[in-house]
Amino acid sequence: MRQVMSETELGRVTRRIAHEIVERNHGTENIVLVGILTRGKPFAERIAKVLSEIEGRPVLPGSLDIGMYRDDLDTRPKTRIGPTNIPESIDGRTVILADDVLFTGRTIRAALDALTDLGRPGAVQLAVVVDRGHRQLPIRADFVGKNIPTAAAERVSVRFEEIDGADGVWIDAGVEE
Amino acid sequence: MNHLLTMENLDRGTLESLLDEADDFAEVLTRPIPKVPALRGKTVATMFFEPSTRTRMSFEKAAKALSADTVSFSPGTSALSKGESLKDTVLTVRAMGVDLMIVRHQATGAPWRIAEWLDIPIINGGDGAHQHPTQALLDCLTIRQRFGSLDGLTIAIVGDVKHSRVARSDIFAMTALGAKVILVGPSTLLPLDPEAWPVTVTSNLDEVLDAVDVVYLLRVQTERGGASVFPSLAEYAVKYGMNTERLARLRPDAVVMHPGPMNRGVEIGYDVADDDRSLVLQQVTNGIAVRMAVLFRLIGGEQDA
């Protein structure tokens, strides 16, 4: 297991992404920030904190559970569904989805379905800590912390203090085929 | 868990995990579109050989909220009235490609027989005077939401225990979750061998009123002969009916529950049913969430080998 991003670097990319979001959307008035459970949630909360500081108005992050929307529900172990909690209406707003790792794109597809059941956003943008490639669907991120080329068998783990006890990104060789 | 037939053999951990998941699904039901695609492509059959309003509708709503398709069977309008046997009826419905069956039947044990004949999960939606497991789950969820836990609570189940599958399921679930259960009713409607159950019994409702957290009223089941073993409905109402005078003598945080359908003016007073301390409608709402949890447990996601 090797570390590819330190706590300091994770903080830095979070701040950069927050600034990019403000620049791209001309402020934060029209945006709703939504973290995909589990680790998109702390990422969204951290982006929200920076956004609130730089724009001087509070941004309330939401959370989105996509467990029931997965296309591989029949083949994975059952997990409990988490709370979907979005503090504002998403109708007509720009929703910024936040997640830890962008890999196949299937999680994001499920998240787009879940959002559709909550309302009709004006636009949806995607912010991720790590883009590791290997897409299986035509999906891309708007804001990327770091592009990390990986082998398919490798495992990328983004960790957050509030869930994992430490901040940073690690890569595990995984099982070689 | 392959079937849900009875509350007798469920341990505390299983009950609590089902209630936790039901709480999760209760949140789904508050979303703008209260529907998730978890059971898309699955078909659920409601096989109700005995009349039902709330249980059947609640299961259908739960299945649809999980995006399953539903088919339903009613004896009056089916080939059963042409003499088709129970076994042929359920085999026929199974052959149409259903993934799970919810069975209500007047005969005790019918869901077990069907579970032997078929290779799909069966949920007991009420068999005779025996068991009604999802009712017990929704009752326990409602109590848990109100009090945080059933541990240490005292619950009086009042009325026609003898004919009540609700009581038989509730007793096991509530005591497994740590509550103390007192059965209250005329001796002709109480079990003959109460010492075989984890309960205490009394025929005097008034003496337990100030000692209970929950008064759970059972319906007087006139269709199962429930009214033939006491002198009159009016006398029953006087001795065992939850009226406003008795409501006032409960502890301030105690609540009143009823599985429905209610006989207002008999076991529950007209005003009591609509009182803030009556959880009757919350029970109905919770019924959908617990049935979603059970359906998802039985046919959602990867199945236990």
C-alpha cells in the first residue's frame, strides 16, 4: 500500500476545486452540493466549508444514497441504505455531485438516476478527488483533484478523518490477475 | 432468511436489523418520488384467501415503492371457486414467473405448506389465529420510534387474544426486543395456558392502566366468534374499551395502538382513536416501510446461498 496524496495535498485540491466551482458557476448562488455516500459526503462537506468562506454565504451540503440504484444489485453483498438528505430543492439548480473516486462511471450513472427521482436539476457537474480511468460509460468529471493512472486490479482508497481516522489517498496493488 | 412465516424463531439481532432497514426505507417514502429501483424486474404475488384491505394494499405499495411488479389473487373471482385446489392454484401462479408470494389464509399453517410446495420465498400475511409477522414488525417499529427502544417497556395487549394472530406475533417480537407484555381481557378470550407464554395475564384493565407504556387494543373478531364468549359488545366496551376516562388515567407519555380495522365504540372510544396519543395511523404508514425491508431482505440484492 503506497500513499499517493498526503493530508496537505488533499486539503489543497479541495480548496482548488472549490475555487474552480465558484469560477465556473459565477458564485455559489445557484449551486446545490451533494455528496455521494459514503465518502462523497465528507468531500462535499469540506468543499462546502471552503465555498462558504470564499463567498461569504453558507453552502449546505447534502448527501445522496445510491445503493438502491446500482445496476449490479443482484450480484453484490447487501449493504444498508444510507440517508438521502438534500436540504434544498434541486429543481432548476446546478447540482454538483461529489465523490471520492471516479472509476467505471457506474456509480455516477446510478447517482444521476437517483437525482432524477428527486427533481429536475438545471445542470449537473461532477467533482472527484481521484480520477483513476477505466471508464465503462460515457461519463467524465468537471473537477478533478488528481488523475492517477491505475491498473484495473489496483485499489484506490481515499480516506477522510471523520470516517477512516486519517486524510489522504492510498493505492493497494490488489490481486494480480 | 428464506421466508418470513412467524415471529417465534426470530432472534433479537435479526429483528433489530429489519427494524433498522425499515427506518431507512421510511426515509425513502418521504422523498419527492418515493420509489427506488431496487426490485426492478421482480414480480410479487399477493395471495389473499381471506379478505384484507390494509395488509394487501400495504404490501402492494411496498412492492411498488421498490419498483417490483405486483399480481394479485382473490378467491372470489378466481378458479378456486371452480374447485381448483390450493396446491394447483399456487403452482399455477408460480409458473407465471413470480419471485415471491405473500399468503393470507384462514387455515393455520397454510403459508408453511405453500413454502414446502414452492421454491420461492413466502411471507405469511396472516394465517388463521396463528401468526401475522409483518404486523408485529410494524408495531415494534412504531413503538421504537416513539420510545427509542422497547427495552424495559410494559405493554398491555387488550382484548381478544384467543383469536388474534396479531397478539401471537406481537408477544414474541416485543418480548424478544426486551419489553414486558401483559395480556388483558375476559378469561374466555385469554389463552388457557398463559404460563407457556412469556407474559402475565389479568382480567382487570383498570388495575394496569397506570403501569403501562403502551395499550395495544385488539379488535373484537366477530367473524371468528369473538363476540359469542362474552355477554354483549356494550359490556365489553364498559370493561375493556379504551375510552377517554381510561385514557386520562394512563401515564402522560403512554400511547394507544390498534392494528385495525377498528370497532370504534367497542374496543376503542370514538375520541381516543383520534387522540394525539393514538399511533394508529403511524402504524399504517410504518407498515409500508417494514414490508419494504422484508421484501428487500428476501429478494433484493445477492441472496444467501
